[in-house]
Amino acid sequence: MTTAALIFDLDGVLVDSERLIGHTVSAALESYGIDLKPSDYHQRFHYIRLEHMADAIAAEHDVRLPEDFVPQLRKRLNESYASDLNAVPGVEAMLRAVTLPVAIASGSAPEGIDLKLRQTGLYDFFAPHIYSVFEVGGHRKPAPDVFLHAAAQLGIPPANCVVIEDAAAGVTAGIAAGMRVLGFTGGGHGYPGLTEKLRAAGADVVFDDMSALTKLL
């Protein structure tokens, strides 16, 4: 099939937010005597909601985290995004070189997506084709809904879309949508075994340098 559009995940693919999440979660848990290194966080909890992560860690360590632990964690993350968030290396140059229509299909909330794109200067590359799972009933990946929605809004058949994802759940979602999926491991949150995890989920190719993307299409 001819590639007619690119649909990108956001966190860890376009913006290096996953790296900040790992360090912020690690620091927050350390104050409760819990040692969870950022690399261990990503290996165990990548693309798992913070609420589920907190419940799992609390049960595992037999500790009671405050009721506002996750809201406070999200507040810290937003502060970190506003001051320290950068685009993944090579993304802006890649977007300037790509001549195909592009869209974002993210598991983040719309306001979070907007904050991250504007902070990193990537918003204008994608607007208005910026989509969240919250626009499709909150059906998170591995459900294909957000990818199918993005393709429909672009007016391009799913089979002619290529997805770029950094999480196994996203790879599964893209394949379920009938799209070719490329796995990306070039974000600051990469960990041993991520490449194998993306391939096992069905990624057609796994790459770690955004400058190589156009050669893979």
C-alpha cells in the first residue's frame, strides 16, 4: 500500500515527556522510601495510567500513599513540562522534510497535548489534526479508535496510514486499525528490551533516529 499520511503518538515520539515522567515519579516515590529508578518505571509502567501505577506500587511496598498523590504528581509534571520539556531530537527537521499529511493520535488529555506541543514549538506542524483518546470515548490504546478517528479526519483510508509509536499498546492499536506501524526507541526513556517489545507487538520496523523516518516509508 502507498503511504499517504503519517499518524504520530505524542509522548516519547515527538516530545521527550516520558523521560521527565520517569524522573518525576521516581523522585515523588523516594520521599516515601520507595526506590523506583526511572528506567524501572518505564520498563514496568510505560503507558500505564499513573493511578494504576500508584496502586501497584503501594500494594507492592505495603505503603499508603496520600489520596492526592497522583493529582500532586500531575501538577509536578505540568510544571516540569513548562520548564524542561523538549522535542525529541530530530523531530522538527523530520517534520520540515515530510511532505505527507500528518496527525497526532495520543493517549494524553487534550489540554496536556496542547501544552506539550506549544511548549516544544510543534503545534503548527499538526494543527488541526491533533487527536486524543478522550475524543473517542476514552478508549485508550490498544483500542484502535483514536487512530481510526485520525485517519477519518484526514480523509485517508487506514491502510494508507503509517503509525509511529513507542509503546507496545500503541503498536497493537495501530495494527488493529489496519495501519502499518513503525516502532520508535529514540526518546530519552528507552530501556533494554523495548525494541524486542515493540517487535513482539507487531511493529514492522523499529528505529531510533527521526532523521531516518522518511527512508522507512
